[in-house]
Amino acid sequence: DIQMTQSPSSLSASVGDRVTITCRASQSINNYLNWYQQKPGKAPNLLIYGASSLQSGVPSRFSGSGSGTEFTLTISSLQPEDFTTFYCQQSFSIPRTFGQGTTLEIK
Amino acid sequence: QVQLQESGPGLVKPSQTLSLTCTVSGGSISSGTYYWSWIRQPAGKGLEWIGRIYTNGNTNYNPSLKSRVTISLDTSKNQFSLKLSSVTAPDTAVYYCAREDSSGYYPPPFDYWGQGTLVTVSS
């Protein structure tokens, strides 16, 4: 199985801050990396696919980059609704695997 | 607009079989090039992919659960189902169904999810 490791596990930030979350894969996954946002009590919602493609309807403050084993999700200017949990997921191989999650907290 | 909805018992006894159904609306489960997955999330923890079924009936399972999992498709009802046998307390989780659409970007991400259903394993 491909292990996905996110850092940090939690992050304190303020509205308007620029934040970056990192996701590392245990082996190269090309650019087959997706990012999801999960609000409390809700299903995850797709933000970014293919490492850098913005899903339709997702605000442009979200962006993704990377390839191989290291990837980042950047939020350019945090909004109040962004203080939730984010997961990366690889679609390179079966089984599909997710990172452990990064929770954004209000400073 | 595609919608997915999980249904099934919220309480299952240890050693019994967990059975859930995902009903798909807003599109045919058998048209297009779709993979239909089950994913679970224990309370306060991360996401674990259980397995998936393709529109032609082919399946892939997580090796960690493969001996206990069966995923099937019922095209007449536009549903797919999960059976997880010999459950124990660690199988307690919110179970989600989700779709991958391989007609666009490949390999596809999970673009549509159900709202999730909590299944508790307890006597």
C-alpha cells in the first residue's frame, strides 16, 4: 500500500492568512493526487484533482502543486469557512489511500 | 445532479454481517465509466477505502478487508451494496459511498459522495 503522510496534523492560523499543507507519498504517484475538504458531520468534498486541477465550483483561493512524492495544498487567503479538515488521497494504485488529515484552527 | 444516499442498520452485533446500500439518483449507475466505492471513517479518525465496483461488475477490494468484503451492483434498483462479515468493534464507523468517473480525468478522484451513515458494532 502507498502511505500518505500529511504535515502538519494541525495548524493555527488567522482569517486572511496564506497557508500551505504538505502531503508526501511513500513512493512516486506521478501527479495522481487529490485533495478534499471535510466539514464537521459532512462528507469530504473534492477540491483539487490531478495534483493541481481545481474542481468546478471550488474557490480560486485553493491551489495545488507537486508531483512524484511531494505535494502541497495552498489556501491564499483563509476564509472563516476554511477552518476545517483537509485530506490528500492517491489514485495511483489500489488500494486508494488517504493522508491522516490536517485540521485548520482559528488562532 | 447526481446524489448518493446510504441506508442500512445503524447497529450490528459483533460477529454478524454489516449490510449497507447506496442508492444513486440523477443518473444511471450502469451508464458511463463509473467506479462505485465504499469508504469508512471511525469517529475522530481518517478515511479508509474499503473497495469499489465498476459498471461492468468488476471489483477491487482493500487487501486489509478483502476476506470479509463483498460489493455488488443492482442496476434494476440503481443501487450498489456493501457486505462486511464477522464485524467487531473496530468496524464501528461512518460509512460513505462515493463515485469515481473515469470518463474525464483519469485516474478519477471521488467526485460525488453520500452523506454517510453511522454503523455501530455492539451487543
